[in-house]
Amino acid sequence: MTIALGARTCPTGKRRYDSYCEARAVLRKAKRRRSPGPMCPVRFYRCSVCEGWHLSSTKERKAE
């Protein structure tokens, strides 16, 4: 699947960040602005669908 550069959403419907640095900066900003809660982002990850970066409010799962 080809995603246009600069596209701000992923085919999954999630917000897409173009780079590791951008996702990290947005996560840091979100952590400063929001009180911890169920929808507060706690990490970012590389998406295998759009090859961009997404934020997640769930902690990373441990490998089994």
C-alpha cells in the first residue's frame, strides 16, 4: 500500500505522524498538558500499515 507523503491519517483511521521525532514531541506535549487517564497517550509506535507513527494510550504488551 502506498501512502502519500504528508498524509495525516492512516487507513486504520488513526492519526499518522511522519517521523519518530514528531511522534515523540507530540507525546511529550500531551503528557505535559493532560492529567493521566485512560485516553492519555503513554507511548508511540511504528505502524506496519502506513509506515508512519501513532500514539497509544495502552502500555506495550510483553512478548509471550
